[in-house]
Amino acid sequence: MTAEELEKKLSKLNDDSLPFTSVKTLHKLCEEYKPKTVLEIGTYLGKSAYLFKEMGAEVWSVDINEWHHKGIYCLHADSNHVYWERKVDLIFIDGSHEYTQVINDIRRFMPYARKVICGHDYNEDFDGVIRAVDDFFGKNIEIENGIWIFRKINELGA
């Protein structure tokens, strides 16, 4: 499925929180790493969770708002209070955009990412995201269309 075909499917969700440029970036990551499992922190209306599902992944979503979607495992909780010990291929962080919460989510869930940990809203509107990501990763990240990306698989030399 192309990024354009995926965006057409996603447009039915009436969720404008993830622009097409970000959809293209996440589509490219999924094409490259073919994640079988994804943990998403912060779901809002579900566009990114649905994207990962459409790309063939089993998706676990953690969100403070009660949210349900057929075929996606939804945990209604604050990410600080979720018991999680399962490795997943890709982690996508798009919950709170406050510095403390973003850095806590990265620290907390980083050990469970096999291949990639990434997140949304790395832009001037969300200084807390930029500072937390930069403080944690330094220059070891890529930024593409507002998505920050840390490739663990490269870090491990694989």
C-alpha cells in the first residue's frame, strides 16, 4: 500500500492531528522496518494507531482518554501508570507534550523498543518535545516532517 492509499483510508477517520507529511514518514518507517508490534503512547482519535494497524502491525495504544478501535489493544491509562514489560518493534510517542512527561515516556519505554522509538510534534509549537528529545538523545536522532526517530537497530550495529 502506498502512502497516498494509506492517507485516503485514514482520511475517513476525520482526524487531522497527523498531517500527510507525517503519514508519509511513518509509512516509510513501516516499509523499512516492517514492525510486527507497535506500542503507541497517546492516541487521540487514532489516526497513527490505525496507520500502524493498516501496515500490518499488532498495535497497543496507551491513552488517558477511553478509546476503542476494532483490532487495536487499547489501554485506558496515564503512561506513568501502565505496567509494561513486553518488547515491541516500534514505539511511537505522541502523548503529553510537556518536557517532563515526554522525557519520562522515553526513559520508561525505550528499553522495550527492539528497532525504533519515535514520536510526533518535534516542531517549534512544542518546545517540551524538542527539549526532551534533544536532552535524551543528543544528536543521535533524525527529524523528518515533525517526526523524531531513533533507530535502535543501527545503535546495536545490526
